[in-house]
Amino acid sequence: MSEEYILSMEGISKHFGNVAALDKVDFRVKKGEIHALLGENGAGKSTLMKILNGVHQIDEGHIYLRGKEVVINNRQDAFENGIGLVFQELNLVPSLTALENAFLGHLEINSIGGVKWKNMRKRFVDFTESIGLSMNPDTPVSELSIAQKQMVEISRVLMLDSEILVLDEPTATLTSDEINRLFDIMEGLKAKGITIIYISHRLDEVFRICDRLTVLRDGKHICTMDVKDTTRPMLIEKMVGRPMSAEFPPRDHQPGEVMLEADKLFTKDFLKDISFNVRKGEILGVAGLLGSGRTEVARALFGADKLESGTIRINGKIVKISSVTDGKRNSIALVPEDRKEQGLSTAFSISKNITITDLKKISSGIIINHKKEEEKSLELVKELNIKIGSLGQKVGELSGGNMQKVVLAKWLFDEADILILDEPTRGIDVGAKLEIYNIMNNLVSQGKSVIMISSELPEILAMSDRIIVMYEGKLKAFIDNHEGLNAEDVMGFAIG
């Protein structure tokens, strides 16, 4: 075993039932490098890293750390071997504070068995301040934003002084400033000889921060190379197994008359006089930094947040939307930012998640017609090309891209006319993104209206007919996207 590799995973195979998640995968990482692990959803990246962290056990293969074979049966084994993993799915206890979560499982204990809360508080505050994060350690995690929760998760692992740090989609919920801070931290850790394995679908970040990369596809090792020796098109082809002529489909929308009009929307302590409209057959992009009010606009339109004042018109008629029931009744659908927590019932089957928006369509009185439920679900699974084992499969077992399609499917089953998509491609690979974009184009070609909230400016520019930009609860700009607009223009409005 070459001593240049701090980690070597040799011939790793893992099956879940009859499905081979990993098939004789080799993965080697050098000490003190930032190594990208890439592939589409379902390629095996997270499974491989969960094996390294002791969440899953290998069916066959060997793991070597610092040249010596090790057996990792659980997360404690991984911790004792200097391995830390920040999961894509946040692994925090909402009822506990940020401080308690940061030291969960690793409390500092004194000689008489008491917890060293003072020491831990100082350590947490010193660490978070050192990375430019301002956070009250006594705040319950349930009251933190998604970005703050992500930083608590990252802080917890970084404070363990891990020699090998695995970050699974760490920037998915972070602002550009927070991403820059994280990258500064990563560069500092690299300079200290810490090895970082970086999983991301954001290829710009891979080219910016990583030294080498490994691509998995369908549970198999495809290639390992220096980042400087590849290009974006080459990398995408390795990931999806075919050349892709473009990351975005052509925009050929023909918007019609106004479908929805918002006039001077105002919510307590946040939205301030927001006015805009969206037309039939149009994708309206909503840009802005995290915390700018993008999601609050979506929630107000759908009825999830209460409007203090303002008017909403649909097809020219004033409608009252004070609850999600009102939103749904007015043919508005919301695909939320956090699809697992807010968009799906992960313990339920795929078919039940799809049909839950309109049970009357598959019922006779109070009795559900299960055959009809399966027929309707299967139609949408085929239409959206959702990759599943069976309709009875729990939706929580699907990849991120396929989960997102199930959320879309449930609103298509409801036949909503206005679809609000909050970060529709977050955490989704480049191939699945293109499928989501094609679904969006198909929706507007049917005359539906799509409001797309996104943190990715290339996505906003490529997919939107018009764009609104939010800043500190206010609408900063309302722009036609056919007049040579670029990312710098939008960012200028987004930063005020």
C-alpha cells in the first residue's frame, strides 16, 4: 500500500437487497488534499462515505488508513480513527441548543462525572467566532435557519480535530459569503495537513477548491484525476455517461395574459410592499441572497405565512389566501426548499405521497381505491421519469433528484396552475437538473405559471423569462430577462 495515500478503500461492494449500490469500487485519497467525490444522485457517493463513517458495513473489500487495514463498524470507530463526516441530511436534535448539538456524543466530563459546560461554551464560541459565525450557543436548533444548522453540523465535526473530513454537499444551504468563509476554513485545514473529501454537485466549486477528483457512476469507479487535467464538459460526460450538448434546455416560452398578481404584500416584521405579476406560460425567477425574503414571498402566496396587508389576484379576481388550504383551493402549489422535511412524508410509499393532494380522485366515499391510486401514480412516475423500485417503496429511500420529482408529481396530480418551486434543483446532479428543467418547460408550454426561487444565478438567467430580485424583505428589481442581463447585474441588486 503506497504511503502517499492516507486513505485507500479497495474493492468496496455494498448491496441493499438485490440492488448493488457499490460494485468493487476503489477510492484513494492523499494526505492533505481536497479530493472531490462526484457522480449523479444514486451513483454511490454517500453510500461509500457512510461505509467510511461506520453507518453501513461493507459486503466485501478492504479499508486502509495510513497504510494499515482497519475495520469500521460504527461511528465511534470512525471517530477514533480520525474521520469526521458532515451528512447532506442534517443530523441534529431540534430540541437541543446549538452548543448541546455541537458536543453531542462528545461531552467534556470532569473527574467527578460532571459536564464541563463552561469549557465547552468557550470552545464553541471561540471556534464559531474564528470562522466568522455569530451564533448564540443557547439558541435551540429548531429556531435556527437552515444555513445556521448546516454551520452547527460543520462546527461539530471540525472541533473534533479529525484528520479526514468528509463534507457531503456542505454549501447547499449557504450564502456566497458563508461559502467563501467555509472555503477559507478548508484551505486552512489543508495547510495543516488535514485531508478533505468534498461531495458536491456544484462543479464551479470543484474547480475552485479541489486538487483531485474521483467520479462514480452506477456504483462503479469511473476515473480519478487531477482537477487541472479536466474540463467541465469532460467531467459532466464522465458523470452522466454520455455527452451533454447543454446544461440548460432552450427557453422558448410564449407567455400569455397575467395569471397571478401580487400588490403591496406586507407581512409582520419582514415583507414590505411587494408587487409583481406572473403570466400564463411563464417562468418567473426569484433571486436574492439567503434571508432576502425569497422564501417568505412563496409562503405568503401559498398561505403558509399570514399577510398583514396586500392584495392577490388570480385571473383578475381578488382572492383571499390566509391558509395553505386557501392556496391549494386557488390552484397554487408550493414545492418547498426542504423537500424531505416539508414536501414529503418520507415514511410513506411513493404512491401515497403522489396522491395525497387530492384523495377524492382515487376514492369512493371514504374508501380509497388502491388500484386507481397505483394507476394514477404510475402515470406520473412514467411522465416524470422517476426512477423507483416499486410504487410501494418508501419515498425516503429515493435519491434527491427522484424525491424532487415526487414532490412535483403530487402537485401535477392536483392539477395546480401556479407552481412555486423553491430551490428546485438543490442537491441534485447535473443530469437530474436537466430533467427538472425540461419538466418546467413542459409545464409552461401547457399554460401553467412557474415561480422559481434559486440561489444559482446561472439557473435563474437560463430558465427565467423575467426576474425579480429581493433584498432585505423588499423587491429591489423586476427585470425582463431578454435584454442582455448577466449574473453581475442580478448580484448587484441582490446585495442592495
